[in-house]
Amino acid sequence: MAINTIIEARDIHKEYRMGTQTVHALRGVSFEIKKNEYVAIMGPSGSGKSTMMNIIGCLDTPSKGDYILNGHDVKKLSDNQLAEVRNREIGFVFQTFNLLPRSTALANVELPLIYSGVRSADRKKRAVEVLEKVGLGDRMDHKPNELSGGQRQRVAIARALVNNPSILLADEPTGNLDSKTGQEIMELFEDLYKAGNTIILVTHEEDIAAHARRIIRLRDGLLESDTLVSEPILADAALV
């Protein structure tokens, strides 16, 4: 693995048993992602993109092949080690936000740090910093039902960033947002990318994928194409 390579997927296969049938969700997918890349993984329903996302996020393991995450050979890790690597290396952003409804924005963002054993004062300091970074410094004490959809997604992004993960992994991050709010979230991802974060978007929307600098397309469990995007859609251009 090259020194700045953060993800190496080698001949990834994933099979599921459904009754008497075997479903081949991934059939030999290989690629590398380097630090500070901005990559979109695309594909129609059934292409294998969700399965690939689960493997990248250490939520699942390949049936065959090797997945190396920041030097960790995932198949050699125990369940506990896998959970530790997932919490330390991956920041997840989901379409449905997945926030605790009775907790404040600050408490939601602190949650991964509790799992990491960070002491209370340090947790609060770091959570405040990332909430300010995503533009929610004045909404820390609000609960999710007191926030707009875009603000809730910003809380989710702050929670994903709070552990300083190697990768920000976003699954359809604008799927539950109107187009204007979705554009604001994509502007935030652009800022995070320019600040040095590695971002992987999983999406079926061409206009969302076009914000990335590289697009990996899957079809029928195979890698269909892997393309560098020379002119990403920037926020101002999209609003013209």
C-alpha cells in the first residue's frame, strides 16, 4: 500500500444466501482511495454500491478479497477490534440523520467521544469546536425537533467529524433535504474537502456525485468505470 493510500480494495467479492439462492452482490471490485480524495460511488439499485459502502465502513466484511483500511487488514480483526477501527477511522453521515431525539445537538455530537473514552471536559470542547465548524455554534442546546433538516444534517456531520476520522463516509447525504438545503450541505462538504478531509459519497444522484473529484461507478456487482472529474460543480455555478 502506498504511503498516502487510505483504502485498498482488492478483488472484493460479497455473497449472500437468500433461501436456496446465492446473491453475488460484489464480483471482484478493486480500487484504491488516497488521503484527501473526494470520491463518489454511484450505481443503480442492485449495483452493489450499498454493499460496498458497508464494507468500506467496516459494517460488513468481504466473502473473498482483501480490504485494507489505513493499514488495517479488516479480515484479520475481531469484532471488538473492528468496532474500534470503525469508531476511530470512519465518520458516518446518513440520509436519515440518526440523531438521538431527546438529546441536544451538543450531546449528539459528543456521543462517539463517549465510546472512545474521552473525558467529559475534552468531549465538550471538541464537540463545541466541530459544531462551530459546521455553522451551528448558536444551536448547540437545541434538540433535533427544534432544528431544520439542514441543521440536523449539519449536527450529523459534526458528529461524524468529532473523532477526527480518516474518512467521512456519506450515504445519500442530501436525500431527505430540499434542493436549496442540499446545495448548502454540498458546499459544506466542499469546505471540508478543501480543509483536508477524505470524503466518500454514496449516491444515485448525478448532480450530487458531480461535486466529487472522482466517480466510481458500479453495475451488477462489477466496477463499470473509475473517472476523474476535472470540473466539479461548485456552489456558485449550481445556483446560476
